[in-house]
Amino acid sequence: MKEIKILCPTAALGFGCPAASFEAGLKRKPDVIGVDAGSTDPGPFYLGKGQTILGWGAQKKDLEIYLEAQQKHNIPLIIGSAGGPGSQEVLDETIRIVKEIASDKKYSFKLARIGSDFDKDYLKDCFAKNKIKLFETADELTVEEIDRAEHIVAQMGVEPIIEALKMEADVVIAGRAYDPAVFAALPILKGFDPGLAIHMGQILECGAMAAEPAAGADCLLATMSENSFTVEPLNQERKATIKSVAAHTFYENTNPVQLLFPGGMIDLSETTFEQVNERVVQIAKTRFVQSDQYTLKLEGSKKTGYRTIFIAGVKDPIFIQSVDDIIEQVKNDIALQLPYKQGDDYQIVFHLYGKNAVMGASEPNTDFTPHELGIVGEAIAKTQDIANSVCSFLHKVLLHYPYEGRKQIAGNLAFLYSPSFYNLGEVYEFNIYHLLEVDDPLAQFPITIEELKNDQF
């Protein structure tokens, strides 16, 4: 092939996109439709719980549109990080929805499922062989933390997706995947430069977020040739600019000229960005550098307790002036009165909106006193009953606390809702965020092919 076109309709499965943009993309005769469906951005809860990030209804609506296009144009549809975290439960549910749509619409196609869950015994063996390395965390992994993880996945590279395409899959539903791999797999399979293909995937994966004005819920088209690729939004109200495309190249990267991924990196030190016309940018000279050791990023999430919160407003300037001291006094009083041990049984966290809640100690603007505060108080405990008890007691003590200078006899807090505290359930944290050295990038990602045959007559 001298040219290949890759259509990304949206930044995430379930976001949707304007019908006119998608139709404009299909008229350009793309060779593949790719959609990234997941991320760790929303935190560890979804992987730990095995729960989707976006609602299934929104994802089904998108899948109906993309599957119809796949059938009509006979091109592959690739979904990566299915369901959000890409773990078994959400991957299975995504596939169930795909099969339901196929049955209802009488579609026929080859469906590939690529799993990304990792067996704990396998990882313990890798740990014993010193094949698990640090990555973006200062904590060495332990066997105990492997056991504590509710779910463990790894970001697959392009290789499992390429293998599924070699098996003539029409629709590929993959578990946790490196975002650009969804878009780079077919170009690399067809012989296009892997450095350019990965770079192209890095720009495409968030849809029209790489355009101006930026929007995740809109389409982006990339056209690859031998030595370059172009990027173009399909919505005529948007345009790709050197600034917008280069900015998304550096998105979520600590090094502006080296982008790491499973199996290597791309070197951007000589990359060029050229404004072809008002709406199209051409990228060239990005170089692929293969690593000596293939690594996969492991992601694991463990349950650390249960959370209960309250939300309240404060207007009293005397309270606001002394809020830090008041909170510390309340914490100390609670520790003396409750039958639970602070630290072992529970912890209390406050977020003061209007006073450094977003940036914390990094907030540069500290020379003013707000006229009101929004307080979110949370109790995290080893059981939900303890979390509820601590939070209930906490907000009642703070509500009536007799701070110095107080002029009213009660009512320090104005609660936003009734009931005034809320059970938020289980709390998770990432306890595995490490690199795994592997010899075979395919071995731990099982691929199954199922041929769906539905009589259209």
C-alpha cells in the first residue's frame, strides 16, 4: 500500500461524535476505524472494582454506529482498553454488547477478543526472577502486593492487535492496550514506518483534542504515506495546526523528544511539523528506536478501605480565619472520643475549596482570606460501618465546635444535602504500576476468534 487512512471518531468509546463528522470521515474511505476506550486517568477504582468508566448505554450507542460502518465499508474496527480498565469483566461485557448488536442487526463478521489480565502466580515467578522493575513509583513491588491486587492488567503493544488482524478479524476488542497501538497496528502490519505509525497513534487517540478548537467528542483522520502522515479534523469548524498537533504529541509525556512504549520508543528530536493548508498538518522524520528489552506496563489496584464523606459550606469569617486550627482540634477530640484507633482503623481527610484544595502546598496565591469555603470531609476506614460512624461524628462535632470568637451557638456548617453524609463505598489505590520484562510480546495476551454468522434474509 502506498497510502493508508485511519479514522478515529472520538476520544473514548461512549463520548460519541457528530454524525456529519463521522460521515465525512467515511466518505474519505478509511482503511480502519480505531477507538480507544480506556485510561487510568479516572483513578484506580474502576480497575479494582472491575467496573466500566463510562455508562454501557453510551458505549452501546457508539458501538452500533461503528459496527454499522464496519459492515457497510468492510473495514476493520479496533477497540482498545475495552470498558475502561480493560480487565476481564468489562472486556466480556463489551463483547456481549457487540454480539447483541450483531444479532439484532443480522451482522456477520469475525470477532477477535484479546485478554490482558495477568495471573498472579505468573507474576510472582517473574518477581522471583527479577523481571519486574520500577516505573513512575518509588515503591518496589512485593509478593504481598501482588496478592492484594483485585485485578492486574498490562498494556499490550501493537503485536497482539496485529496478530488478530493476521487472523482476519473484522472486529477486534482488546483489553488494556497502549493507546496509540489501536491506531498503529494496521499501518505497521501493512509495512509502514513504525515510528511514524506510533506517532500518528499518539495524536489520533484523543480524537479532535488535537485540533482547534479542541473536542474529544469529534473525529480525526490520519493519512499515512511512506515518509510522512497528515492529520485532519473532519468537522469543518475545526482545524489542525502545528501548535495543536505538536501539543498533543507531548501530551502526558515527561520527555518532549522521547516517547516510550512497549518494545521501544520514538525519537522526536528531528520530527518536522508542516502546515499543509489551513486545516491539515503533515508530520515527518519521527524515528523508531527498538529497545534491547521488551517491557509491558503492569497496572494493579487493591482495596484499601471504605469511604464516607460530607459536603458543607462555611461563611463565618472568624471560622474561616482559624479553619486549619479548628480542623486539627476536631481531629484530636474525635480521636479521644471514638472507640476506634486513628491510623489503624480510620483516617480523616479534609479538602477546603477556596483555600488550596486544588494545589495544596503548591498553591502560590496564599495572601488572601476567602469570603466562604466549601468543605469536603472524608473518613476512610477498614469497614463501611466505621467510616460511617467516624464521618457522622466528625461532621456533628465540627458543626457545633466552640471555636474562639464564635458569636452564634451552633450552625458552623451549611450542609448541601440531606442526608448530610454519604456512603461512597470501597476505596482502591494503584499498588502495581511497574514494568515487566518479557521475551514474547504476544504470550500473555490470549487471542480468541469467533465467527458471528447472522442470516440477513
